[in-house]
Amino acid sequence: YLDTPEHYYLELIQESLDKYGTVLLYIQYLILYDFQWRLRDGLNGILMEEEQEWYKEWLRKMLQYMDDDLICHLDKMYVEYKLYALSLKYSRDIRKELVYRRGESFPVTSKPAQFRKAVIFGEEMMRVRGYEIRLPLEDATTYEVYGQYQDNMPQRLFIKLGKFSHLSPNVEQLYFHNNGFMVSTNPENTKLFVEKKRGWKHLAKECALLKRCFHDKKKAIAGYRILAHGIRPFLRKERWLVMERINVAGDNAEHFYKYLKRAEEKDVKSRFTLSEDSVDYEKMKAVGPVLPFRKFHYKLFVLLAKHIIWDDDSEYIRDLYKYNFVFLQHGIIKDDLSQWLNRFNKNLQMFVTSAKPEYESILNGDYFYDESVVKLTGLPRYDNLKQESAPQKTILILPTWRAALACRLNNDTGERIYNPLFKYSEFYRFYNALIHDERLIRVMQEKGYRGKFFLHTHHKVQLKDFTGNDIIEVMQQGIDYQEEFRNNALLVTDFSSVAFDFAYLKKPVIYAQFDKDTFFQGQVYSEGYFDYERDGLGPVCYDYESTIEALIHAIENDC
């Protein structure tokens, strides 16, 4: 990262200037093409904050030699990267001077829908909007999409095949059939073909797709296709697949699965899925059958499922997915998660909520769901959350995660990669200091209190950076949330929705929001309807000293 701008970009530029007196367009194109790939990856876990600023400064020097016209018209560069490059080049927000209009004039059947937020190095550059168009199904019909702005010539547009389209941009033999029709696309993704489903045509398309599977050495996928087609006509029970994180249970899905196994109807076959390496695997097997994540029986069950809360996205079998995606959540939503959970990104068939303000924020926000999808039911885990005995004299310290500090996720294990720069962060300094604060430890000793510090599962790999002491223990094992909520007398958190669970048991909460001004930068969500000063469930502390004072005050008064 740090060597490339200085010893590749700028040296190449200088060599062109020395030989030709100008930076050749070819050299500019070469550099910009490489540059835009660098914008696709975040710098978290790679460069420290001061190194990131140094890196951007070298990129700014390089951009001084790039022609604006080339930046604006480079075919291979996304528009958000062009805006970022120009803003970085001129050290000002160029978005206020340029307007990107492509797509604004689609004939649509619904209002424009936000479906992607473009974030570069933690800075939001733009929000890309999509439109919904409804096309009639008629036999032997070919559709092409054109866009026209004002009086300009119409331009043919590519058809973006998203993960819910049942088609794939990389497998032109893939087709989708429903309600007596079959839909497919051409290799260039510029046309949609609609035709009546007839036996011989359906068989011909399936044979062509199976041939492609074998050609691409996807024999297992071909086997799944054949099994799914052979089994589905004989199913007598609906398949319901229940899941939360692949490496841990203990949340709403676990409690919902327990309910299903107690009250399962005769026409429903439910299964839970979890990694075989999970510490909760045997526990969930005691509740009911568990399918090892991404193993044979799990994949086949996904293809046959009627209701599911997770998806396995193989491009060769998208057309076979027939399930309804039910979202149970991990907690009460108080922030704006529309960038992640909107209909164009998740396409949920049921969205469970627990409180009236939360319910209204989903319906009225940029989620694009209506009352048929959003349901005010409460969360399954609250059915089991009861304070049946007095809590212990312990304090639960449970902050949420910071996207800016979390490295890439391993999709097979559900674990994050270790971030060597984590221990230099403000987050680490704050909580490490709190764990070892002499004033706090002295008062806890005098009053007979102990403390437990848990990291969010996305930061679990960073536990080795922390050390505890005789009073406050850094917990190395996974957390049983409900057990901890019942056992502890006081909760210290920040922006986490676990505060609702703790307050549900009528116990005190302290919010430690030392990084309030920067917390939402890089998160998958932004501030929502919930105001901590107005709606919060305890004192809100914005720095280290006020947090320690609030903790000491609560302990001295036995919480």
C-alpha cells in the first residue's frame, strides 16, 4: 500500500514526463485502472489512521497528473470512484458540482428505491438508486431495457441480475420457471426471453444447464439439481430451516427452534443449522436435528425449504430456491439498517419487530416493505427472559463491535481475521483502561462486586489483546446472553441493543459512548429514530471520566 503511490504511480509519471514532456494517456489509464481497484477494499487492519492519511496524500499527488476528462469517462471505473478521485484531487467535495443522472428517467411502477450505499475508505460518496419495473409474461416475448434522459438518444442498458433474480450473469444456460412460464437471458445480459413452459423445452433447457455444470466441473451441483427435481414432487411436509450466526447459537433463532420442536405441526419438518465446530452444536442437537452448515444435507434442505432465515448463493442453482426468507433479528432495531435490510438487498418475506417505534421506522424508512411483510410480534427470546432470583453482585461490560476495527470475515467459519492494529485503537485504550482503573477496582472490592468483560463476536479474535485482573475478568468463552442478563446487576454498554434486554428485567444500564462522533462511520447502519438522551435506559457518558464516575456512583448505591 504505502510503496505503490510513491514508487509505482509517481515514478511512472515522472518517467513519462522526462521522455515525452507529458503524462501519456496510456500511462494515465494504466494508473487509474489500478487505482480504482484499491478503492474497493477498506484499509481497516492494514494501515493505522495516520498511515491512511499519508496514503491518501500520495494518491492526491498522483491524481494531479490525471486528466479530469479521462477520470469522468473511464469505462471500467464506478461513478462513486470517479467522484472520490475528483474530490481527492481538488481537496473539496466535488459532488456539489457534478450531478450523476443516469437512470432517473426509467418508466417505473414504484418510487425510486435506494439499494446501495457507496463507501470509500469509510466515507460515504453516494447512494445508488434502483427502480422497479413490472413486465407482463407473454409467450415468445423478448424484452430489452433502454434509458432516456430528457431529449437525448435512448441508451440500451445492461440488466443487472442480482442474487434474488433466479438468474445469473455468469451462467447463461440458467433459466427460471414459474406459473407456466420460463424466463432466461442472453450472455450479454441485455435481453430477457419469456416463453411458455412446455415439457420438451423445459427438458432441453435443463439438459443444457446440466451439460454446463459438467463442463465447469460442477458435478456436485448437477447432482443437487437432479435430486431437487426428483424429490420436490413427493414432498408432503414443508421444510423450515432455522439459523442465526453459523458459529454460535443462543439468540432468537435458538428460542424459535425450541418452540418449533415443542409445538411442531404434523405438516412441518424443521431443522437448525450450525457449524460442526461451534461450541453450541451439541447443545442444539439436544433440542432437535441439526444440519452441519454447508454440508450435503444442509444444501439439499435449502433447495427444498419453504421458510428459511439464511441463504447459500450458488449461481448454478438460483432458479431452484423457492423459500420464504424470514428475518427474526438479533435485537430491537433502533438505528437505520435500511442500507443492509432493504427489500432490494434482502427481499424478506417476513420482518419481525418488537416495539411500535421500531415497527413504524421500518414501514416509513427506506426499507420498502409494507404491512404484509413487517410484523409487530416481539422477539422469541423474550418469552424465556425472566428474572426468577436476585442477581449476583457482578457488572456486565458488553460493548458492540466497530466495523472499522473488524477485518475480513471467513465465510466458512464465521470468524474474523485478527487485526494487529486493534490494540492501537481508541476502543481498545478505553476498555483496557476501564478494566484496570484503580479507582473502579477499589470501590468494587469495598462493595464486594466483580466484573465480566465480553467482546462482541465480531471482535472475539482480539481477546488475546486484553488481560483481566482479580476483580474484572476478560471472558474467553462464548456468551450465554440470557444467563448473563439474569445473573448480573449492572450493564455497561455503548450503542448495543442488549440494553433493551437488560432493562426488560428492570435493571440499570450505563451507556459509554466515548466515540459518539465517529461510531457510525463505516458501520452497516446509521443513526435512527432512537435518541439516547431522550429515549435511553440509563445515563449516557461521552468520555472516560464520566463513565468511571457513573460506574462508581452505581456501585456505591448497590446499583
